Amino acid sequence: MSKSIPGCGEQLQRLKDRGFVLIVVTNQPDVARGTTPRATVEGINDLIAREIPAIDRFIVCFHDNNDCLRLQETPARNAADRCRRIRH
């Protein structure tokens, strides 16, 4: 059983209806460390995608924290960095 924030799916759908592309960017270093199976992360993302169908795409980095070059210079990485600054 999962819990989502009440109204979250509806609000995200409103953004999508206004032309926004909704992308989830997530870092999952525990997969590289061997403490969380990749299938577990993918299963969680699948569950979220079913509960919030407005989401267009998931971008997942399975590397350990300092081993990932793939997302370091991409718009997704820049967006993730901005989000971290906003939350802290």
C-alpha cells in the first residue's frame, strides 16, 4: 500500500494540461552499493507512475554519488541542483 500527498496527482495534471512536461529525476546510489535492488527502485517508480499518470518520464541515476558523469552536465542535473537549493 502506498500513500501520496492528497491532491498531488490532480495538481500535477493541471500543470501537464498547461503544457508542462513532468519529469522525476532521482539519484539511487544504494543500487550501486548493493543495498537496494534495481528492481525495487523500478517497482517504486512504476507504482508512482500508475498513481500519478501525469508524469511523463523518470530519469534515474543508479551510480554511486561521485561515480556518475552522465547527469553532471545535463539539464536534468541542473534542475535537480536547483530543486535541492530551493528545498534547503
